[in-house]
Amino acid sequence: MEGLYMSRTGELVLGVISALFTVISIIALTFLVISGSAAFQDESFNAEIQQGLLTDPALSGQDAEMFIDALPGMFSAFGWGIIIVFVISLVLNIIGIVAVTKNKKPKLAGVMFILAGLFAGIISLTSILLYIAAIMCFVRKSPVQSVDQDEYYKTI
């Protein structure tokens, strides 16, 4: 039964494409968080936001000032949190890719792809590709070869 091997090229390709999308997302979000944090240091940018907040009759000047002071910290924390979640998704995706190569552990790969898809975002393109790869890992079975077939192929 050593000669029997099922190709998992589809799952592998979907996993690699998803990993590339995740890496691109991590790079883009890192750039966005760094440039956004730098934008909050600009006084004219803060003045624009404060002016927009002061036009709202429901907010007082003190509330607007508190919001302006808290906004950079919230933006930075939320942005880095999303980046960390994407890195976790990338690690799970890589574990799934390694598990599916050479048909080693397709069930483990399917679980890793599902978890990576959940961390990548419920309805993003990356997660949809990972869900498809996971379904393929669970549904496709290795071909079964009987003892009679083994002996037939050995005699040829």
C-alpha cells in the first residue's frame, strides 16, 4: 500500500494563495497602523477632527477633547490587535499547508484551515479559500486498495 498516494494539490494551492493574501493583509495593515499613528501626531489633523466633533450638538467641548486624546491609543491598539489575529491565522495556515503536503495528515490540515479561516475574517476571500480547502481535506478520501490488487501489481 506504499505506492498508493492521493494528490492534495488543490488543498495545497488554496492554502498557499490564502497565506499570500494574509501576508499582504498583514503588510498593508502594518503600514496603515504606522501611518495612521503618525497622522494623529499632526496638529492640523487633530484640529480637523476636533472641528468636526464640535459641530455635533450632542458633544460638549470637553467630550470632544477627551475623544481626541483617546483616539490615537484606541486606533493603535485596535490596529495592532487585528495584525496579531492575522499573524495567528497565518501560522495556522502554514501548519495546515505542512500537514496536507504529501497527504500526511489531511484531517489536521482541515481543522487548521478552518481555524485560520476564522481568524482571517468570517467572510473574507482568504477565509472562503481556507474553508474550501478544509472541506476538500475532509471529503476527499485516499483510495482503498485490496490485498488482491497488491498482489496483482507486485506480479506485473
